[in-house]
Amino acid sequence: MHRRLAIFTHKIFINTNPIPTTTATGTTFLYTPSNPLNPRTNGLAFFRLLSFTPVHRRAPDPDDPSNLMKEDGVSVCSQMWIENFREPDRILSNLTAYLRRFELWVLAYQKVCADDMGAYMPRSAIQRSALEDLLALKNAVLDNRFKWGARLDFFIKSPKDKTEYQSLSKRKIKAILTTTQPAAFQDKIVQEVLFMILEPIYEARFSQKSFAFRPGRNAHTVLKVIRRNFAGYLWYMRGDLSTVLDGMKVGLVISALMRDVRDKKVIDLIKTALTTPVITSRVEEPKKKTKRKYQKKRVLAEDEPKPDPYWLDTFFGFAPEEAEKVPSWGHCGILSPLLANICLDELDRWMEGKIKEFYRPSKSDVIWNSPEGEAEQGNTSWPEFVPTSGPDKTRKMDYVRHGGHILIGMRGPRADAATLRKQLIEFVDQKYMLKLDNENLPIEHITKGIMFLDHVLCRRVVYPTLRYTATGGKIISEKGVGTLLSVTASLKQCIKQFRKLNFLKGDRDPDPQPCFRMFHATQAHTNAQMNKFLSTMVEWYRYADNRKKIVNFCSYIIRGSLAKLYAAKYKLRSRAKVYKIGSRNLSRPLKEKKGSSPDYHNLLRMGLAESIDGLQYTRMSHVPETDYTPFPSNWIPDHEKALLEYIRLDDPKTLEDQRFTMREQGLVSPQDYISMLVWNYKRNAISMDQLSLIKSAGNKAEREQRLLLGSDRDSYDQRSKEEEEHEEEFDVAEI
């Protein structure tokens, strides 16, 4: 048996016959020539033969759209942001190359699906049919076959849209074509792609004076900028240009867009989105519905997004006038706020030029006396304090814009403010064809209080104790006089918003009203909803000087409204009885006559009863203090800081400058230190402390020589001594 196996293996080793294999191209023959003198090769061929199985490799499908995605869509967007912030002034004429990137279309599809369905869809979960439809939409946009506002003929539909449009009746088709419908799913995808292409281009160009509809900037940023930069201004001018957000002529929008973008495909897409009419139906007056004894609740579909919770809907009702209006132009959708900022950026640039022209420094001024006006002035830790400086003061001006509302602060005579108002009216009429008058741009003194973003800007005269060091090191303390810029929340505006939301009635003595929308909710759910609302109000009034007072007033209104609701729900007749049973913060259950019954506590401990959280901020001491964190003068958002820092570090010139500075100052980088340490260890076979070599070296030449060569002679002498001692020990052992 062993002899037969040896003969069989010998025949295999010397056999050179072809072995047939099957591949994708047909049947081929695998030759295995062997050398009998090389047993290693013969053995390897033997084991290959025994373990050989034909491999059927699947060729990639050329029609699969996923093969078009070479990179991740987020990395493509990041590269666009970096390129535009590296060269912000260049004119772009080839944006069609980005329209051809299928990665951007897939990323836009994911974002629109997240908004439409309420859940994020990973790229691996996108079906092949959806990718094919998305590819057809991309090709239609590139071939000028895409039409905005389609109602029946779609290239791609939403995953939750199960409607068969081909089998609809004539009545339903007529209703779809003649009534107001939400934007088509494919329109949202094209809008998202255009937005991802245009946003990094213009974010690198926009003025630092605009704060609405931009990433990293909001109404809180405006309040912090006002507190930081508007201290010391006497005259204020507020302007309402919100009619620009309602719509502009297509020619003005396209001309503003073509200042930086010259790509015909992108310009034509936006132009057709603005010019294509939007079908809207007349709003009919709602018929009076008869009240039913019992109204069945509507059950949401599985893929239907949930509506906003009650607390969030209530908070949106508190939106100030300056942040209430969001532009929506034609079929542009999410592109509309970006286009509005592109058009109003001309006004921002014009105002920046006027700020430089108006600035006239005075050497006797104690805060603004530098020629450029850009250095840190006054007390940076207390920027809202402006000391008095005599009759000869610096003339200065500043400007901010939030959406369609502008605020201008001036330090100088009122005649200069009137001149600026006249020039501003002429500029707006010429650029935007918008007629303004003196009533739209009132000039107000700081002592009257300036309302902006539901906060009042006012001035208080303070007499702080100023301490400074005189000549000779003597510390002098004296009383000073100055003005303090105060940013306070408007209580009148807060009452107005509560009245609009039907939480109270009356002006002088506001009386809380029950919020019957939460009548069928449990006490725990109602308290949780109102706590979330109060938490958002605390955050909204974060920078108001009267934060404690205004939040405590909001808590009083909410607590009174809930007390009346519970009194009507549990038939307790009065708020006093509700407070007696449920305590001041309404944390005790109101179903039991005695709120602290042992049964409730036992059920709560076992997890069978729902815990009830009491209302927050029922006392003024519970409200957090106002945030007075110092705000830098040349502030930019964190994402722009990261971009600029990355661009600076990626520049080879920055690395050369750092190396030159290190050579001039005689410093050693950690990387060089580690490399020299390893090099000397390999040469000398011992670890040496390079810092001691650096410190002991006398001059630069000696230092470099010791770093590179180390102490070879000392190490050689040391090794020779060790060998001699070892030989002596060996001789002694032999004796």
C-alpha cells in the first residue's frame, strides 16, 4: 500500500499534462511543469493540486450605478469647502463637473429622505432601483430634460410614496394639477445638490456683518456682537427690508449670482426654478364644524413623520419679528435663503465701505483712538462699559443684519445719521427697487431704548471705582463716570407673544388662561412638555440682563395656565386647591385627594406608576445667571476656524517658516529628538540622553556633531574595558 502511494505521488510530481480549468472567458489549461531535483517545488505543486478548486470570479456589473461612486459624498463636500476658503475671490465657471459627481446626488438623496421620512438612510440601505432612478434624474438635469414642479411625471419618487399615478381617476388627476401641492421629491434632491455646490462658494465670500440663514450664526450671535461692539453709540437706525425676502425680480437675482458664478448650467437651473410658475389654489374659508361628543384620534402611518411636539410648537410662536420670515422663491426651496443672502450681500459690502469712511479717530478719545480702528479698545473684559471722554470724541459706526432687518449704531452728531439714511434710501432704491422713507428707517437715541430681536438696548450711567498704577508704582483709586450698554428682554413683547398663543389675556394685569390642548394628556406628560418649553425659554434669554425676572414671569404664566387646566380637568374649582394638593410646582398627583398617599409611593417604587416632574424655575433663585462671557471682537464660527487652520497647516510655506524659526532659535522638534535618540542608540548600542548633549554643547557646530555622532570614542573605550575585565575573570576561573 505504501509502495503504491509512493509510485502515485512520483507520477504526479513528474507529470506535465495540462489541467483543464473553467473561467469566465472559456476553458483554459493550467500547465504545472515540475523539476524533480527541487522537492520543495514538487511538494507545493502536489498540495496545490490536491486543494485545487475552480474559482468563479464574478465580473463587475457595468450597469450598476454604485460603481460610479468613487469617493464618499461628505469627502467631496469637504474638499469643496477647503478649495473655496483657500481661494475665496476666484470666479467659478466650471461647476458642471460637480453636478456630474454621483456621490453628491446620493448624499442629497440621503438628506432629503431624512427630512421626508424622519429617519436617516445609510448608503448601504439604498436599493439598486432607487440608485438607477437617481442616475436617471442626474442625466435629465445634465441633458436639460428636467422640469421643475412636475406633478405626475417623475424620474424618482419618495420611498414612502406608493401612489400609482397611471391608474388615478380624472378627478384625482385634476385635483393634483390644480391645487397646492408640496414640492416634489425630485425637486428637493436637485435643490439639495445645488445648495451643496453653492453654499461653500458664498460662505467664503459673505460679509461678517450678516448672521441669518448661515451655519454657525444665529440670533444669539447678533446679541453678543451688539453687546461687544455697540457700546458707546448714541444714535441707532433700524431698517426693515423684509419685503426683499418675499421675492425679487429674476434679473436682479441672476445678476447678483453671476458676480462669482459663471457656469451656464447652474445659472439656467436656478433661472428656470425662479421663472417656472407655482400652482397655488385659492384658500377657502373653513366651514364651521359641529362639535362631536367623541372625536377619534388619527393614527399616523408607519413612515409618516411625527408632528412637532406641543412645547416646540409653542416655542416657535415666540419667534421675534426679525427671525419670523423665511424666504421661499419659486421652486428654489432651501436655496431661497442662500439667494436672499447673495442679493443682500451687496448691501453689507456697501455698509462696510461706509463704516471705513465714517471712522474719524480722535487722539483725546480713551477708547477709539487708533488709526485703523481694529485694535482692542477699552476694557476687553467689560466691553459694554464706555468711559466719558469729553467733547472731542471719535466718530464711529457699526452695522449688523439679521435676515431682512438691519441695525446701525453711530457715535457722532445726528446730522451724520440723517445723511447716511438718505444715502441708504437711494442705494436700496437703485439696487433692489425698494422704496423706503424716513418712517422705515427711524433714527432713535439710546435713551429711548432700541428694540431688536425682542431685546431692548438701553444705556445706564454708572460710577465705578477705577484703580490704576501711577508713576512710582503708587496705586490710585478714584471714582469714574461712564455709560453701560444694557441688553434686556422686553417684558411687553413677552406678554404679547403669550397673548398670541392664548396663554393669557389682559395687558396691565395679565391673567393666565388654561391650555386646553393638553386636556387629554396625563399630568406627567403635561409637566414634561412645559418643562421643555421653559428650558428653551431659559436658553433664549441667556444673554438678557433681566434673565431671572423674565424667566420667572414665564414660569408664573405657565404654572397658572396648568393650574387652571388641572382645576377644570379634576374638578377642583380653583387654582388654590390645585396648589394645595399638587404643591407649588405641581409635582404631586392630583387624582388622589391626598397627594402624598402611601399607595402612590408604593406604586412609584415598584415602577407601576409614572413619576411626575415638578415645574422648573418656580422661584427666581432657580433661574441661572446671565451669561457675560467675553466675546472676541473678530469672532468667526468654529467650522471656519477649523477650515482656515487646516489650510494654513496644509500650506508648505507654513512648514518652512516653522522649521526656519526652530533653526534660528536653536530648538529641536519632538520628531527630530526621537529620531536622533534612536540613531545614537543603534550606533553606540546604548541609550543616551540627547538633552544633556544639547545642554552641554558649547556652540552650534559642536552640538550638531554630538547629536549626529554621539560619543563613539567613549563607547569604544568602555567596551574595551569590559572585554578586558571579562578575560581576567575567565583566566582566574581557569586557575
